[in-house]
Amino acid sequence: MSDLSASPCPEAATSQTQDKVIQLRVEVDTAVPLIAWLASQQQYPRVYWQGRDKKQEVAAVGCAKDFLFQDNIDDERLAEIYQSQKALSTDPSIRYYGGIAFDRSIESWPEFGRARFILPRIELRRSSELFSLMLNLNFADNDATTELQQATDALKQLMPPRPLVPPYKVGLMARHDKPAYPRWEELVRQVTDPEFNQTVPKVVLSRVSQLEVNEVMDPWMVLACWQGRNQNSFQFGFQFSPDRAFISCSPERLFQRQDRELHTEALAGTTVRGLNQDEDEMLANQLLDDSKNSHENQLVREHIVDVLGPLSEKVDADDTPKIFKLTHIQHLHRDIRAQLNPGVNDFQLLLALHPTPAVGGLPRQEAMHFIRGQEGYLRGWYAGACGYLNKYESEFSVAIRSALLEPGRINLYAGAGIVAGSDPRAEWQELENKLATIISILIDF
Ligand SMILES: C=C(O[C@@H]1C=C(C(=O)O)C=C[C@H]1O)C(=O)O
Ligand SMILES: [Mg+2]
């Protein structure tokens, strides 16, 4: 790391290239526990990302460029801004990390905004077994001296990783569910009403469970524990200031793109895990045979294939679902692959795919309208899309199985796809099952 802090000088940074956005990299020859490293840093924003396949892991601090859309956002403008930002560098390693809210047409959480993407100041990345430290420099907005001064200051503030305190349970003072069960029942009845259901076959209803706690939780410690108990998931977190952090351990991929090759999926339909292998197998078979759950998944597959059609040379989706197992629950899962048309960009993909009927509903606009008007709380980044973009590859996860940590309160989010045949009690229990892993980490019971 000392190599890097010695190297940024205006000549080195600007003479070799015409690029306005530059990344300096050094290999780090020891393995670094990335979440522990991130937790010990004092700079904001702090960002963490680990892909579901575990090949890529990133901890990032500070920012060299910040795009925050707090009040309103025009999707086309967002795509234009990204295109011009992308043109500032030829380096394929430069990445922008961030997310978009579930519903960009309404207010979102402060700081997170309807969309926010950053070019971090410093990134520590693990790629398989290799660790490297990156310093991003943005000469498009600052003169060279100021930018290098800020970058050097950020490097000087880096702290070594401190071991994370072993897991502990929080003192729970109260829990409030929004909507509470009586309202939930009403909403499920409205969505399953045959007349409504005929034109809107699926609405994913959700709930926030607000836990009032009397301790300050380190979000990174919580994420590290969650990661330990849910291997088969993306793990990510965004903390733009000391008081609020959004963390997620989501099984769901929105898309992964490598050049023009796209991977996405339909993940919908849920049951619990069995207490032993036989029971687990039986539950999996029941899930595969269940018509309500199959319908939930089928609607997602159909919609994704439809929206990808005009953007792709070829789309290919699994005909039958497979089982996707998590610690406490199992889902139905279908792989979907596409070869994109030349020139299709990541924002086009984000806007076309998100929100899928796995978290919104079908038809999208009608389902969103129902959620906006009836759900009774602000989803913000829950069920939004979080990930990173770069020229040649990008990846986004759907921000479910997520939590917003604030002083004195932990907000936990869970949703369930409501279709014909949904029973309010069973769907309420499904929400509870989806929270089982995080609740087992946070609370003694
Ligand atoms: C909306 C959520 O999950 C979604 C709903 C599912 C379902 O109803 O079966 C399954 C996976 C996700 O598509 C959530 O976990 O919050
Ligand atoms: Mg379901």
C-alpha cells in the first residue's frame, strides 16, 4: 500500500493517457478480510459487494465522483450521463457502484435517492485469490493538484482491518410491522379478487418489520454474520454516512453482462427447508408440483423473455424450473440467457428488466400503481437494483432480503408474490420465513 501512496504525482497520472478518469492499481500480497477492513475505515461512502459465485469481492471507500438523484430522475438523462461518464476513460477496470430505488417515480430514502452511483476513491478488490488496491482519480471535475491532494489524503486515512466483534444479539424493545396482519389480509384479498386478478395476475406485496433496538449495531458486522449463514447469495452494502446503512444478502440476480452476453433468471416461488434430507426433498418436490408457485415463477420467466426480445439477437430460457436452496427456504429458479444486440447499454437493460414481476408484478405499471397506493410504507431501495457497471461487464442484484440500519432501529424487508390461489396467512408466513436467517442473527429466541 505504501507503493501506491508514493506514486500519485501529476506527471505519472496524466502523461500516459488522455483519459480524464484514471485508475492506479497495486497488487496486495496478503489476503485481507474485506468486510473487516471496510468496518475499520472512517471514510464515507463505504460500499461492499460480493458476487453470488464468490469470485469477486470489493470493499470501497470515499468517492471520486458521485451521481445522486434525490428529487426526480429522468431515465433517459440517467443513461446519457452514464454514456458521457464512460467516455472519460478507456480503462476496462473502472467501475461505478450504486443502485436504483424500487419505484423511481416517487420519493426515496434520503442519501440513497431514487438512484445513486459512485466512482469510489479507493477500492480493495479480491478477484479469486488475488487482492489489489485501486485508487480512482477524476480529472474531469478537479484540477490535477486538488484531485491528487484529495486522493493522497484519502490514502493517508486508510486504517488496517480490525477483527470484527463476534456476533451478539440485540436487545429488542419493540417490533412494528407495516402493513400489520389485518391490512395484509385485506390487500391479499384485493389482489386475489377474480375481477382484479384477471387484469393484474400478480402483485408482489411486501412489509417492513421495524425492530426498535437499544444498541448501536455495526452494519458490517451484521453483514459479515449474514454472509456466513447464507452462502448462496449476493452480499452487498451501501453506507453513505455514519447513521444509515443498507445491507442485503440477496439470492436474486437481476443481470450479469459480459460484453454482449447476458445472464438473468426467474427466481420466484418459495417453500421452507426440511429438518432432514428426506423432508427437504419432499418439500422441494411439492414446490415443483405446486400450481400457485409454478405460476409465480412462470409469469416472471415470460415477462423477462418478452422484454429482452427487442434488445437481443437471441433469448433462451429454461422450460422447467429447478430448486434453488438457501439456509431457511428454497425457491423455484429458471436460468435465462440472451445475446444482446450490438450497442445495448446497461441502463437500457436496467430499465427494461427492473422491476421484474419477481418483486413488482404484472402488468408492471398496474402492479406498481397498486403497491404505490396501497402498501402504506416507502420501499426506497428495498427491491431496487444494486450492483456495478463498467464498459465490458456489469452485474446487478435485486435488493431483497435486505435491511436498513438506522440509530435505534433496524428495518427488515420481505415480500411475497400474490397470485390467484394465494392465501393471506400462508403468504404472511412466507414473509416470516424469508426473514428467518437475519432474525436468527439479530435476536435471541
Ligand atoms: C420479494 C421477495 O422475494 C421474491 C418473492 C418470492 C415469492 O413470493 O415466492 C420469491 C423470491 C423473490 O422473487 C422478498 O424476499 O422480499
Ligand atoms: Mg411466493
